Amino acid sequence: MDSSFSYIIASTLHQDVKDAQLISAAEMGDIEQVQAWLQVGANKDAINQYGETALIFAASKGHTDVVVHLLSIGASKEAVDMYGNTALIAAAAKGHTAVVEKLIEAGANKDAFNLTGETALTFAADYDHAEVIEKLILAGANKEAANEDGMTALMAAAQHGNTAALEKLIEARVNTEATDQSGNTALIIAALNGQIEMVSALLSAGANKNAFNLGGETALMLAAFHCYNDVAAHLLLNGVNIEASNEEDETALIFAAYNGHTSVIEKLILAGANKDATNQDGRTALMFSAANGHTAALSQLIKAGANIEALDNAHESAISYAAMHRREALVFLLLNALPSERVNVLFAQPNPIQVQAIALFRQAISRAKINTVIIFMGMFSGKTPKMPLDLMNPILDFIFPTWLRARQDTQIEEIEQVQQLLSIAQPVIFSRGKEHCALSLSNDEEKKSPKGNNKPHR
């Protein structure tokens, strides 16, 4: 609009058109057009459909000269868009340090917050704008301001792994023990998100390593649950309480075992974690590994000496949990880890473990899982405990029809499996069959013997 003719034309345009052109020019950073549209009557505080003014647009885009001009003619510094963001919040979120400085100099509210409670400082921390953080703090912005979730700038930096922002905030001596609405400190949030550098920096700044949230969860528990191996290792190195438990009495080891995180389990065991710690229901790490089918974690805990026969409040064990979830391999793994005499005891009288294991074995047979039966028989053959009589008939009923069917269909692999099963099963079945026959014969002889005569009738 250099000519007088253009000026006259622009002056006759509808007010909405002039306002829209001003906002567009501010967004583009065209200072000459901004001045021209203001000259023909555009409203300096006009808003678009999202509630954004020319100043908010210029601030968010980092157009310092436009911001300075708009401020000089009295544009509203505290106007907000539809989300409650002021020009200062918009500039801070984008990291436009020069604009932030000009707005602070003009007296913009440093602690204004938007509809979700975010301030210029929390946004700067969110996006790792360290220089903006420094300017805001020097200008007296509230270092402990929190959004609607209770998240402070320090927590935001810890969550996103923003090293520069975190360092500036720690340097400004912000409160490391402030908590959000869930009771999480910056350290807990850093651990929850696997931010090892943030964890290290916060610990160095003196953050409470054993702080817990409203659920009683510590940084170590959350690192264990999510398998943040390096975070867990660093926390252990700094001497955290390894036996701390949450409101359900679950420890870090239980958290790790629940998800089968072997690398974390290894570190916790080496650090001396109680392998048989129980939660409120009496469940151990071994039980959770068994129930959830984590074979490697289960083996790890067994090797470390976890109590296989421990019972929870419902009188269930790791074996019965594996059985009730139909995890045949884990049942056999657990049983095979027991001494022979203990296996005998488990199968000597009805109990949850025996019932579940036998039911599982019958299911395996009914589904013709030859490999499962081979593993199970191999366990009994190797330790020669007394096989429950409940298992003998299903085994015999399974072996011979399977053999005949395999021969008939010429299934070489299945034939070889049955032969392997027979070689394993023969001494076990023969031993129990012999014992059973002897017992039956003894009972028959006792029935036939007259009183006072020890010799049976032939």
C-alpha cells in the first residue's frame, strides 16, 4: 500500500478484512504490511477464529520487530487464544528468547497460565529451551509453578530428558522434592520414563532416592517394572532401599518378575534382594513369573534359590500357578528343580499342587502332546520318585494307541517319539506296576488266609 490510491482502497474495506490482513502480515513477519494495515484502521487486538491476535502470532513465530512495534502502539500483552496462551507463553514454548525478553521488558505477566495450567516456564522446560528458562527465572518467574497435573518445570524436563533445561532449573535451586498429583517427584518421573541422565543429575543434586508416590512406588520399582536396566543399576549403585514395597507390599523384584525382566532381576539378586518377599496376597516373584509364563525369569529365580514350595494366602504355589495357566513346561521345570524326596511328598497326598499337576498332565495326554509327556516321564525316570497311580492308566492308554496309529500312518517322527517315551516310561511303569501287583496279591492272600494260619490256600 505505497500509493495514496491503494490507501484509499484499503480504507474502504470491511473491518474484518483489514483485521484478517493484519494478523496474516504479523504471522508472516512483514513489518511494513503490519504498519500499513494498522494505518488504515486494522484493530491491533483483533482475533482470528482461534482467538489469536497479531501479537500472539508474531510472538509464536519469533518476529521480534513486529512484536516490538505492536507493543509500542499498546497491543494487549495479556490477550489469550482459545487455549489460554498469552504472547509470552507462545514465545517461550517456541524458544524465542529475544521475543521473551521484549515481552518481559514490556511488563508481560511472567506467571500467566493457560487452560491446562502451563506457564511460560513449564513450556520452556517441556521443550528444553534453557536460555528462555534463564531469562524467566532472572525476571522472577515462579520456579515452582505447576500445571493442572501438578507437573512443575523440573518434572517436565525430567520426563522428556531435557538435560539443558534440567541443569538450569537445578542451578536455580528449584525444589527437587515437589510432587505432582500422583505423588511423583522429578526423580520418580525420570525413572518412570527411563531417563538415565536425568536420574543421575537429580541424584547428584540431592534428590531423595527413596521417595515414593501415592501408590508407594519408588524410582527403583518403576525402573524394574519397565525394564530400564541402566536406571535400576544406577539407583542400586547409589544405595536405594532394595526392599522398599508399595501399598500392596510389592518389591522391585516382584515388579521385575511380573514382566519377566531378567536383566533387572539379575541386578536385584546380585544386590541382595529378598527372593521370597511376598505381597499382600502372599505371592512371591517366583509365583508371578510362573503365572505369567516367563521361563527365563523363572529359571533365574530357581537358580538363585527362591522357595519353590512357598504357598500364598490361597495356598497356591508357583507350581500350581503354572499349572492353572496351562504352562506345562514351567510345571516340569519347577518340579524338576525339587529334590526327589520333595517330589514324592508333593504327590503323596492330595494338595493343590498335585491336583493341578495331574490335571495338567492329563490335558497334555488328551491333546497328544508327546513331547510334554516325554519331559514329564523323564523327570520321574531320572529321580525315580513314586509316580501317582492316577497317572499310570492315562500313560498306558496313551502310549499304545499312539504307537499303533503312528505305525499305521507311517509317521516316522511320531514313531521315534513314542519309542523314546516307551524307553523312559518302561522302568517307571514297571516299578509301580510291580508294587501295585504285590500289594494286590498281598491283599488277596490276606482275604483267603484262615484265622490263625499264616499259609495261604493254594
